[in-house]
Amino acid sequence: YGVSDLFYPDHQFEKICERQNVPAIILGPRLQDYAERNKVYLHGFGSDIGNGHWNQLGHRIAGELIARDLCADGILK
């Protein structure tokens, strides 16, 4: 599709948050890494697997990453 940086929105959001001194949890690259390492799809359902919105596994992994970051930063205990 001619996209040079799949994570452009993530990078821009991270820069905005850094400028405002607001913590951000960036998931895109981490979800891709998980999917590649585990050879799974985190998006799509049924015949459209690999496309669209997060599927059940995608939501579970995103939740685990968010919880891990919040706990590591001392926001949650």
C-alpha cells in the first residue's frame, strides 16, 4: 500500500506525549513482535484472519502488555 512506516501513528503519538511529559504505552511494535515470535495473528476473525480489528488473542496480549507496563511504572500494584 506504499506505507513506509507501519507504526507512524505510534511514533507520532509517542513524540506528542514526550513533549507534554505524559506517559504513553505504545503497543504496535510490541504486538507485531509477539505475533512474529509466536507465529500467530492478533487481528481478524474467521476467513478475515490477519486483517481488521484485534481478535480475542490480540486483546489479551494488549491487556497483558498494558498491565505489565502499569505495574512496572508503579502505577498499579
